[in-house]
Amino acid sequence: MVGGGFAGLTAAITAAEAGARVTLYESHHTLGGRARTAEGPYRTNEGPHALYNGGPHWTWLKQRGLIGDLAPIPPIEGTRLRLHHHGRLRRTPPFAMLKLLRRSPEQAPVDVDFATWAGAQVGEEGARAAAHYSAVALFHHDPGSLSARFVHTRLRRATKFPPEAHYPVGGWGALIDRMAGMAWNLGVRMETLTRIDDIGEFAARGPVVVATSLDAARHLLGDDTLRWESGRTTLVDVAVRTRRGDLFALSDLDGTGWIERFTTQDRTLAPAGEQLIQAQIPIGPGESKADGVARAERLLDLGFRDWRERVTWRRAAVANGRTGALDRPGTTWRDRPAVDRGDGVYLAGDQVAAPGLLSEVSFNSAMEAVTLALTGKGGLAGAGGPDDGTPWVDLKSA
């Protein structure tokens, strides 16, 4: 296994459970990849660290006792979600957006962009608001330009009630630690601070699962076809002194952006008396980190009164190509780079040909990679699963 993130650890555990001898190589000094949680008093994650209970990885993790404690959102805090629409904050979404949510994913076409399809259903304004809200699960500056079915499926899951999203206490890092512990107990050999530049010698000894970013896999395998569109997002983390009345979350329906106070549900992420807030602002090809930070600050001004005077710590970064696969009109997950690369080499990750939402793609591709590596059978891309991005995986081999 090359790469010790969520996909790599999933693949390592699954292979070891099947009796394979597994060695996992990670170039960083800690495991986790994009699922790392920062060390120190402010335990930030690279984007939301939620697990969706509608996906197959939820069942897999739960069966192995890996989910751990979950941080529920207090009911009173759940009422503190606001939507920025027409320049003001509101509690309820536009009626046109609610009307659109009643459409089933199967009604949304694959080969038409979301803005065109949704506009024909509820009008241009409602379509725009729905597209912008979906950015919470897409991290893209223009969700309306993507495949209608791709966007609508994620919009429905992001707005489902009761919510599918659940938060592991301590962030993704706590979950990764439990997965690493299980891998170790199963006999997986793990080598950190080990960068692999050539997999030829490994492939000669047995199957290799490359569970890295698609960019890293492209360079490692020397295969320029390993490309797929992803998003660019400015992440602004801010710690502020606690003040009663702060919002839980704020969604920008006039643009694309989401702000969430993660200490609402998990007080372990910041010191006592402080709140940890993250703004996730998708940025376009011509925009910079500074552009995203400026938009984040404008939203913070709207939803978190006096936040500038209460700041105790802050950080900003750009997640470039780290936000999972995005499907343009006419494409589905089946069109992404295949898991099986030939000669005993397999891909896993969030931009690979596997269905699901966010981390579910990593999980499904990891399961497929191990199935193929151990049996030479399977093939999600050739199976009769859905094209709409819904969670689906054949777990028989697990």
C-alpha cells in the first residue's frame, strides 16, 4: 500500500483481514493524508470531518468498532443555521429550493448541467440558490456547471433530515488513529517518512495499491492520463473567545461558501472558553487565496458579531485538488481513472472510478482495489451499479 490516508488504511485492513501480508508506506511522519487533524490546542481538519451514515463505509467502520464517540449537535444549536440570500440572513431556504429537493436523483439527467436542468424545474433564482448550497458537499466555485445528477444527489444528501452527517469526537485524526491501531494488530507493517518513487520492484513481488492523490499517482506511475477535475477551496480557520448567540453555521446562497462552528458539537477541538470556526470558500481558476479570505471575512462579519475583536488564533490555506472528483455533464464516476491499472497495480482515492460522496469514494475504491488484488475479479466500472453517485459497493469479498 502506497499512502496511509483513509483509502490506504481501509485497503490495508481489508487485505490483512483476508490473510494477506501487507506493508504500508507513507511519506509523511504521521498517517492520515487529507484526513489528518492538526496537533496542538486547535484541532483543525482539512474541511468538514463528518461521516455520512448513508454510506457503506459507515457500516464497515461500525462493524469494526472504529467510529468511536460521536459529537451530536445540541438541538438549540441546530436552530442557529442561517442562509445568506439576497444580501440578508434568513432561517429558511427559498421555496423554489425546497421544491427542487422533492425531485428524486433519477429525475436529474447526467448529460445536462445542473443550472439548466434545475432552472427549468424551479426557475433561475431557485436553481442558483440550490447550486450554491450544494457547495458544502462539492467545494466548487460553480456547481451549476456540473452534471445535474451529480449535483442533485449531493444536494439531497446534504439537506437530508435527520442529518446523515455525524462528527467523530477529536476530528478525523481520532478515527485514523483507531484505524492505524487495528491495522497494526492485524500485522500490517507500516513505514512512515518513506517516499516511494518507483513501484516497479514492489509490483514484481505482488499487488500494489496506490492510495495517494491523483496528482501523486500520475507522477509515480508515469501515466499522464490520470487526471480528473477537482475543486479549489480557501479554508479559513479562526478561533474566537466564546460569546453567546454565535451561529452554528452559515451558508452563502448568493455565492458559494460555508462557515461552521465546529466546537458547537465537539468541545475538544479548542481550549476552554474558545470556539473554533472554519470557513470553506470555493475559488475559481482566476481567484487567489486572498480572494477567498476576503469573502470568508465578509461572511464572518454577517454571522459572527465582533469576531475580529475576539480572535485568539487564525490560519488560512488553499485546498487545491483535494476536494474529490467533480463530474461534468455527460460523465459519471465510471468515466474517472480506473482502479485497475494493469500489471498488478491498483488505484484508490477520492478521484477514482468509484461511487459515493466525498470519503465514500476513497472507501469504495479501496475495497475494489483489494478485491481485484486478491482475487482478480470484480470491477465496479463494469458492474450494474448506479450512475448517480449514490453509495454502492459489493462487500462480499470483505
